[in-house]
Amino acid sequence: MTEHAVLIVGAGPVGLMLAGELALAGVDVAIVERRANQDLAGSRAGGLHSRTIEVLDQRGIADRFLSQGQKAQVAGFAGVRLDISDFPMRHNYGLGLWQNHIERILAGWVAELAVPIYYGREVTGFAQDETGVDVELSAGQRLRVEYLVGCDGGRSVIRKAAGIEFPGWDPTTSSLIAQVEMAEEPELGIHHNAFGIHSFGKLDYEIRDGQVVYKDGGPVGVMVTEEHVGHAGEPTLRDLREALIAVCGTDYGVHSPIWISRFTDMSRQAAAYRDRRILLAGDAAHVHAPDGGQGLNIGVQDAVNLGWKLAQVVNRTSPESLLDTYHAERHPVAARVLRNTMALTALRRPDERTKAVGEVIAELLGMEEPCKRFAAMQSGLDVHYDVGEGHSLLGRRMPDLELVTASGPLRVFSLLHDARPVLLNLGEPGGLDIAPWADRVQLIDAEYRGVWELPAIGEVAAPVAVLIRPDGYVAWTGDQTQVGLADALTTWFGPPTAE
Ligand SMILES: Cc1cc2nc3c(=O)[nH]c(=O)nc-3n(C[C@H](O)[C@H](O)[C@H](O)COP(=O)(O)OP(=O)(O)OC[C@H]3O[C@@H](n4cnc5c(N)ncnc54)[C@H](O)[C@@H]3O)c2cc1C
């Protein structure tokens, strides 16, 4: 193993996404992964929310996922389905696709970008100094890198070794999740009783008319709430039997587990996403209950926020301070997810008063405005970074408009495939001059005659020019002038190149 500019620890969805982002920007990046290969024990995440599909579309790879999953309305809160099919956008739905497939497709993309993944090796520690990081691997190997990114999951060795605090809340509930054979067939679906929620399903399913229809045969996927929190160690078949009997009165003759795992509602978040040359992303930076299916999604979006910034710092086009915007922008997003998952787990409690709270929230979500707001929140479509005051588009996702250019029709997202910033000039062709940034920023003259509409916000005024970051967020908008453009270009893409 040789030296690299950036080493990512962990080839989970977040490490893979980040590797792709860095490779697109020409950074020498590698991944170290403890697992022997990309195989994943357990099903974990069940799919993607709308904004994650968009960020994949921005890189030209959304179709790889869409062709293998099932489009569905996946957002929901307090038992209310939050339908986004009337949102003004191309991917106004989520996608049912198990995490092992998501990882396999991402790993394929990363392989095309020629990122080395060192499987079967573990990072055990590191020491950072002014110019780089010495990384220790299992079996006594060492390597020197400029930056080290911990995408190594909730128990992150990198976070612990960096001494980064992980404040939050201990679990109040714990559940077993498993794939097993059962002598008796349980009633498939989600069930509520006095002990809480439990569910039975199959790995293979189809979505017909918005309903999950399981395929016949095959092992059963089971999720069951445990009577007590705080079990230590790996869960066993005996634990599963006992939990099923306690909740369902029978263990359905459970046998031959393929895997058994446990999740809780522990909610914690790294106090800092960066300590000098060490960065954290994904579960390494935030853990919470799986309710709402948001963890993988916000992790992938951490990667898309960090990738281009780290690339610019490594490529010496931006100062290191750009990396501080990563924490500033992404920490609040996960903090909100912690808050909404804590609310969702509280609503899982089976007592009558909690049920009443759930019913009141469901009633509120029956109203159009709250429903849209919550749907946009859970789908990741309402992210609003602080890039300054002004136009409503500032700091928000750029819509995937159908443009007309001198060389034909073009979608905005197709301009982001290489993860390079774009200055879109919708005014007088040739009316903008960004020569000192021309090596970094694409300047596109185009026409757009339609309305500008944002999910859950509605119509916004049409700008004459828009500066779009590689992650698809708007950094500057122009009217008839270039006021503020040079500042925005310098802030986000580095100082001007001398003529
Ligand atoms: C039951 C359950 C259901 C879920 N459902 C959803 C859902 O529907 N939607 C959703 O968005 N999220 C869901 N999640 C959350 C989702 O699985 C995680 O958020 C996601 O896997 C985080 O990705 P990651 O890459 O940050 O970390 P991980 O997927 O945990 O990957 C970390 C990687 O780092 C490796 N690693 C760890 N330590 C080291 C080391 N020292 N050296 C080398 N390699 C190391 C690990 O082997 C692993 O491959 C669910 C989670 C659970 C448990």
C-alpha cells in the first residue's frame, strides 16, 4: 500500500460516495475496509429518499439505482404517508432498495473511477501533525496521508482516537432484527400491540398500487421490540425466541437464522466533524434510530457536501478554512434528524397518552402545509445552507431545469456530472465574465422560460444568473449585475487566478 492524499476508513455507503466525489476531482484517494469484500451481513437500510436520488442523478448514476429498486412514496411521520408525488421535480418519490445493493452499485462506480479499496484491513489508530497523518493499520502496516476521513460507522475508531466528543442520549428501546426460517408462517406486515411494534416480511417484494406485496417463499425478515434495553453482546437465536414469545405469545418455530442484529434509539452526534486533518462523515458523525429511514441518506449527503471542499483544499485551490463550512452546514442537518427520530421513537410507545399525541400529530399532518413541510424535511429536500441573505434559492438545492443552449437542450443536473461548479447565465449570452476562475468554474449560457418552483416553498422569482456548487446547492444568484459574484466565487472556489 502506498501513500495517498486522502484515506477513507470504511467502504460503507458514505465512504464509497466520498471516494467517488474525490476521484472525480482528481484526488488520489483510497479506502481501507475491515470487511473482506463488499458483502453485507444483514439488510440495514431499505432505500433512498428523493434528495439522495437527486444527488446520484447529479453524478449521472441515478438510473443504476432506479433500475434495480422499486419507486415508492417512502416518507412518513406518525403513521401518516407523506406523499411527494405533487412536488415540482423529476424524482418526486423514494426508492425501495436494500443497502447491500446500494453498496454494490456504489462500489461499481468507485471501481470505474479507479479508487483502490483495501479490503480485509483495519485502521487501528493515527497520529496527525502539521503536514499530514500517520495511519496505523492492523498487522502493523503504516501509511502517511494528507487527510484521513472516518466513514467507519457508529462505533468509529477514528472519532474515538481523535478524542471527538459524541454527546447525546442513551437508548430507551431496543429491537432485534433478523432473517430466519420459521416453521409457522406469521402474518406479514407491521403489527402494534401492548409491547410496541413488531413486523414480519420477506426480502423480495414488489410495490403494487403503493402497497408492499411480498414474494412467496424464502426466509422471513423479523423485527421485534425487546422487553428491556441494555443487552450487551451479540444477539442470539435464544434472545430472538424469547423476544417473540414475550411479544407475540409464540416464536413461530423460528430456526436457522441467516443473521440476527440489534438496533436501538441511541441518539448521538459528534461535537465536531473536523479536527484539523481528521474528518468524520455518516454514522461516524451521527447515530439515531432507523425510524424514517434517514441515516444512510444524510450520510451520503455529508459525503457530497465534503467531497468537493476537501478536493479543493487538497488540490490547493481553496484554503483549509473551507473545510469548516462542512461542519457548519452538515451538523445542523443531522441534529434535526436526531430530533425527528427521537420524536418518532417516542411515538412508538404503546400507552394511550402517546397514542393520543400521535393522533394529534397525524391530524396536523392531514393539513396541506404541515404535510408538505414534513415531507420535504424527511426527503432531504428542504436543506437550506447559510450562504448569505437574498434570493430564496440561496443555499437551497438547484432545481433540475430543462435548459436550452446553443448546442441543444440540457438538464441542469447533467452539468454537474463531473462534480465541477457551474455559473449558469440565463441573461444576455456572453454577459458574464469569470476569466480568473475559468479553470475551475464552467460558464454556461442558456435559456429557461419555465417557472422556478421549489418543493414545499412554491414559486420563486426567476434569477438572471445562478452559481451552483458541485453538490447542487446555490451559492449566488444574479439579477442584471455581477454584484457579489467575485466574492462568492472566492469563498466557495478559491481566490482568482492571476492573469
Ligand atoms: C435496522 C436498520 C435499518 C436501517 N434503515 C435505514 C433506512 O431505511 N434508510 C437509511 O437511510 N438508513 C437506514 N439505516 C442506517 C444505515 O444503515 C446507516 O446510516 C448507514 O449504513 C451508514 O453508512 P456509513 O457508511 O456511515 O457506515 P457503515 O455502513 O456502518 O459503514 C462503515 C464501514 O466501515 C468499516 N469499518 C469500521 N471500522 C473500521 C476500521 N477501523 N477500519 C476499517 N474499516 C472499518 C465497516 O466494516 C463498514 O463497512 C438503518 C440501520 C439499521 C441498523
